[in-house]
Amino acid sequence: MNYKSKFGFGCMRLPQIDKNKASSIDQDLFNEMVDIYMEKGFNYFDTSYAYHDGKSEIAIKKAVVERYPRESYQICDKMPTWALKSKEDNEKFVEEMLERLGIDYFDVFFVHNINVPWFKQAEQYGTFEYVKKMKEEGIAKKIGFSFHDNSELLKKVLDKYSDILDIVQLELNYLDWEDSSIEAHKCYDLCVEYGLDVYVMEPLKGGVIVNPSDEIKDEFKKFNSEKSIASFAIRFCASLEHVKMVLSGMNCIEDLLDNCNTYENFEVLNEDETEFLEKMAKKLKETVAVPCSECGYCVDACPEMIPIPEYFNLYNTSKNQSESNIYRLYYDKLCDEKVSAEKCSYCESCVEHCTQKINIPNELEKTRKHFKDGFSPYADYP
Ligand code: SF4
Ligand code: SF4
């Protein structure tokens, strides 16, 4: 098996000049990373209309399309299902995406983020039929959808459309493998049953897996001091037979090189390692307060624009690490400079959009309570 062909460059979390401004992609650093990635024989770039506020596609155009021959790379892009307002919008978005990327066909094209509301929307506007037509006309070589819901909905989608599709992009990692709300294992089995390839997103669950408590970090070191935590997570996914692609979102050269090394010297996960990861998944679940992957879809749905993933990130950090600056970050950087979590009106617009099935208003309340209760104001301020 050629494991090297499974390493995809996910372009949702590219290096940024201003970490608070998604559109501020560090193009020079990205170009450098692309050169290393391509030079080592990898070639797959995954983007979407929405990533980096629409600038991810343009960054790929500059780093890849304008600098490498078309046949030397593959690009996957995705229809912004949630933004469709009519059947005609399918074509409008595809034309815009092709223009942003500067290409005339996609190697892979997905209907983006299928969950209950967006499946309804894609059905209403004939998006699956539209991507089928794209494939027939050669505008997309392979087609599928990226999926963020449970096995029940997946079965419904596959029953209806599996015969026209090639791929399902699933959230899959060792933390969610047997998780009862994400159901990664069940979803993987369904894709295999329906004869579709599986592409993997969130192998590190948006960083949750590689930022565990110090205790878990020590356990990894004891188990194997030479391999990174990320490399185990990637090998877990890429070792699965029907997984044909694993996306890694990378924003620095160090992470890129670590991933290159994992695939260049790929070893299928053995039994001992699998058992160890099962044990670590259990521990990690006990220590992660909110299993947020920081995908950001909830923020777009929130009328108050509360930076929900940033609150959850801080909550998780404060539970696991003794970060002395944590309250300053909470009160100054989030509540004051951005939008206070107190503004949550419990409208629940965000809930059905959460890719991790988190009860966001409840968890936001816990987050607020955690900081309020644990906080002796300014005690840890320098
Ligand atoms: S429940 Fe709260 S966080 Fe969710 S969309 Fe409504 S205001 Fe925003
Ligand atoms: S709360 Fe859910 S939707 Fe929002 S960023 Fe986290 S995982 Fe994504």
C-alpha cells in the first residue's frame, strides 16, 4: 500500500500573520511549506469556499497553481451548502471557486458539511445532482460530501446518493472512534458497506489530541519517546484500509516535517499501540472539559457572534494546565476585546451546527461558571 498518497494538506488552518484575523494568511510561509511538501512527493490540497474567510483558495492559487504544473497536484474544494439560496447558486459558487483557484477542474469536489439542516438545503437546491453533472462534464474528477453527523443520517444520505458518489469525508480519530455522538467507527463501516472511499478530517480533533494534560504527555513519552503524539493519531487513521486520505492542518514547518516523517517511514499501527491509544482516549475524555474541534461553524450561526471555540479552548486549557495568564486571557482578550459569553441568550441557533454535538449554551454556561467561581480577580495578574 502506498501510504504516502494518504497525506493531504488541509488548508483550513494555514499560518496567519495575525492570529485573530483568519484572512491574514502568511503567504511566504505557506509557499515555503508547499515547496517542502511537494518536494517530498506529496500533492493533495484540501480547501473550501469558506476557509480563512474565502482566502484559503486564493492562497493555494498563489502557492500551488501559479508555481506548479496542473498535473503535479490535486485540489479538493467544497460547495458552501449553507450559503445556497437557489438552484442557480450551485453554478455561481462553482464558477467563483474555479476563478479564485485559477483552475478549470477540481480533482475532488464535495458538498460541504452535511448534517441535518444542510442536507435539507442541499436536497432543496439539487446540489447532489449538480455535483453529479460536474463529474459528467469533467469539472470534477471525483465527487462526494464531507459529513458532520451521526450514522443514522449518513445511512439516509448513502441510501439515496451512494451510487453517484466516490468519497465521504469523515471526522475520524482515535478519540471519536467509539464516541456515541460522533460514531466515527460506525460511519466508517457504513462507507465501506456502500463501497465508498473514506477521506479523513480532524485526525487530531482540531488539536485536542495533541494538547492533552501533562500526565498524558508523560505517558506518551514513556510509551515511545521518539514518536510525536500527532504521529500516533495520524497512523491510527491512515492504517485503516479504506481510508485513502488523511488531512492535516498545519501552520508551521515543524508540524509539516513531523507529518512528512510519519508518512515517509510509515508503520501500520500494531496491537500494542492500538491498545495504548484506546487507553489514552479514555483518559483524554476524562480530562477534556469540552470536546470542541474549533471548526468555528457555530460562530457563524450565533447572532451575538460569541467566539465560542475560543471560550472552550481556554476552558480546556485551564482544566489541564497551570497557565498563569489564563484569567487575563478570559476576561481581557475574550470578554472585553471580543464578545462576552454573558451575551448568550440561549437561542440555540448554534446547537444543530455543532460538528461535535456539543450542547453549546450549556457548556458556555459551565465555562462562565468555571471562571467566575475559580476566579479571584486579578490574583494571578502580574
Ligand atoms: S445559544 Fe448562545 S452561543 Fe448559541 S447561538 Fe444562541 S446566543 Fe449564540
Ligand atoms: S463548539 Fe462545535 S461547532 Fe463550535 S467550534 Fe466547537 S466543535 Fe465547532
